[in-house]
Amino acid sequence: MNFTKGDTVIIPVPFTDNLGHKLHPAVVISNDLVHKAGDVMIVQITSKLKSDKLHITLTDDDVSEKLPVKSYIRVHEIFVLKQSLIKGKVSGLKKHKYSELAKRIHKIIEI
């Protein structure tokens, strides 16, 4: 399966006891250089709003396919995982929303 920046995918997230997992949406933020290595960088999406200002709200206008519930990108929850763990692509961020995400990530990692 090929992925591009902005794709919304489903990934397994392990339980804290490591005895199972639940499926979660995430946004791909890596480019082809990372993908050629068999990996993918993602940012987690959640339906739980936290008051820490580390999220971006997603609306149906921000994605190519409608979301089943109100969702938020957790801009600091960045992971690398093997592409083979991705269960499938479900949507994608529109360019304006991906640009907002990239700017927010840059803001939290800049010097």
C-alpha cells in the first residue's frame, strides 16, 4: 500500500498492559524517503478533546471523506512505525489542514 503526506490511516495502538490493541486513526506526515525504508511517520487522531492546546480540530471540510465522530489531531503525538502495521487508508487531509498541521509541528520543535 502506498501512502502520501496527509493520508488518514488506521493503526493498531497497544494497550498499556501490551496484551492487545485498539485501532486508531492517524495522519501520515512522512515523505517517500521514509516510506522507501518501509516506515511511516504518523500523528495520532483522537475523539477526546483535551484542554492542553496541543490539538487541531478536524471538521468534514478538512478531510476528503467525512469523519464518523468529531476528531482532533494531537500535534505532539508523533510516531514511527512499519508500513506493514497500517490497516488501511480511510481519508486524507486537505492541503490547508495539512499545512496547518505542519506549521503546528514546526512550532513545537523549533529552537
